[in-house]
Amino acid sequence: MIVAGVIARLEAANVFALVEGAAELAALQDAAPPASPAAYVFIDEEAAEPNDRLNAVLQRVEVDLSVVLMTTDVSDATGGAGAAEIEALKGSVRAALVGWTPAAGDDVVTYVGARLVRARNGVVTVEMTFAAAFYVTSS
């Protein structure tokens, strides 16, 4: 599973106090993560290409992986500390994932982009998107 591989890779980077999946992110609702900085990994979207075989299945599946970063660093009044920490975290995530091929994948991970999700109640949240691919086959 690609998500499990990404979680393991981010845990190995020793940058985050917490790296979890979509269920844990959903359980937060609007609360701060139990530890900071935190990363939450899930597949946002999958798109399969047409089948390449006549009597079997060979389909490339493109996956958009989301990595949601959350930090509670609000040590200054302007929010600059949180913004600086988010930028450093984004760089660490790109360094860990871009160019790496997950064991469950068939191509290298590439960077798609990032967006600010919210900055309120002492929590800065950014969603990063990465692309990966794997093949679905049958005999």
C-alpha cells in the first residue's frame, strides 16, 4: 500500500512528532493535533488509464497523495514562526518523497503542489499533493 510506505518514509525522516492517516485526521475535526508538528497521509484521488490488454488487465493507475501538515508553532504574535516552520516542513517532505519509488508503486513520486488550508486557533494547516503510480493487472 502506497500510503503505508509514505507514512513509514516520513516517520523515518524524524521531522514530525506524529505521522498518521486519513482516519486520524478526520477524528480531529477542528481540534489541534495531539502532537506537533503532525503529518497526515491519504490518497485523495485515483485515475486509471484504459486497459492495455485484450484477454487480461494491465492498467496504469495515477494516484494523488495528500500530505496534510499541521503545526501549532505560534510563538510570535504575527504568525511568522508558524509560517517558517511550515516552509521547513514542506522542504523536508519534498526531500523525503520526490524521486522515491514506494515499494507498492511502479514509478517515482513527483511533487504537484501545496495550498494553505487554514490558519486559525493556533494551528497552521497546509495540504501538499504528490503524484505516484502503480499498475493493476490480472492474468
